[in-house]
Amino acid sequence: MKPYRLNALIAGVLYFLGSAFGVGSSIAGGEVVSSIVTNKPLSGLELLDLVAANSSQITGASFLILLMGISLVAMTVFLYPIFRKDSKELAAGMLLFRGALEGTYYLISTLGFLTLVLLGNEYAATGSDSAALRAMGNVLYHFQPILGSVGTIVFLIGATCLYISFYRTRLIPRWLSVWGLIGVVPYMAYALLHFFHIDNGFVFYLQMVLAPQEMVMALWLIIKGFNSGAIIKLMTEN
């Protein structure tokens, strides 16, 4: 077996699974979760009634978000031993931002949705027109897009470290690394515009440059693995 072939395979599988879990969560979560993912807030509806009616869907989506976080955090663990042979700083940056901090973002998001479900069920069970519960529900609902903006910025910093490391080491074709670095720019614009509530409805599509790159990269790692010559060069220089 090629050196570090298993690392490349597992990293690619985890990358693919993380993305699949993310897409699945937006589909399984129903109207509430998809409205947050697509940046189209619900209006004119009794939010907690809708949450209670879709509590199973939201809970399922929360579990997929958690699995997404676990997969993507674990992915960095399998890339770190190779990247650190080139640059300990870049490898640590990937591990910190794409690992620990991004994982924390997914954990908080999961807990936020589960808390929203608890509020919805409590609201439906008591049958009371509680202004306090409605206010808490609205805060938790609108907290998720804000958290998403912060999480995206963290993700992009880690992604930049990852793509620079891939570019420097030539473990994958450089055109794939350059595609990732280019995709970071509009994606960061999306995150910042969304963070400052500047969204004209088309901002969401700024993510579309990077999204297919990540899938292509995942498949490349699964099918082709790392460049053997690049691996040998890293091992002989360190």
C-alpha cells in the first residue's frame, strides 16, 4: 500500500460523509431548518407551534449536524500527520480552525436546535400563550444564522490553511488546491455580508464555487489518494 494511503482514504470518506450529513440535515429538518440554511427566515407563522409539529424532523436534523461535525473534525486528524511534515504552523491552523473550533460550532448548533425543540414541545404541552417562551424561541431561531456566519468564517480560515498545505506539498493536483483557494474568496464575502445582515437574496450562491470543489477533492482522496512522489519527498526531507 502507498505511504499514507489509508489516511487519504479515510480523510476523503469523512469529508464526503460530512458534506452528505450537512445536506441531509437541511432536507430532513423540514421547513424550520431549511429556512435557516437558505437564509429565508419564516414570517407570519407561530414559530413554536411549527417547531412542535416538526420536532422529530428537527431532532433528526440535529443528529445529522452532530455527525457532520464529528466527521469533519476527524478528517483533520488524518491529514495533520502529513501536513505537519511540511509546516507545523499551517497544520496546527487547520487542526484548530477546521477541527476544534469548527467542531465547537457544530456542537453549539446541535444544542441550539435541540433547545428550540424543547421550547416548542413545552409551548405545545402547556397550551398557554406564553410571550416569554415565544421570545426565547425567536431568539434561538435567529441565533442559528448568526452562529452560522461565525462558523463559516472559522471554517474558511481552516480551509485556507488546508488548501495552502495541499498546494505546497502537491499531495493532490495543484489545480484542485487553487480551485479551493479561489472558492474561499466569494465564500468569505458571503459570510461577512451575512454577518452584517447585508443579504439581497443572491448572497447564498457565493458558496457555490467552493461546494463542488470539496466534493471533487473528497472523491480524489478516496479514489486516487496522495501523490506518491510528493509523499516520498516529504518523508525524505524530514
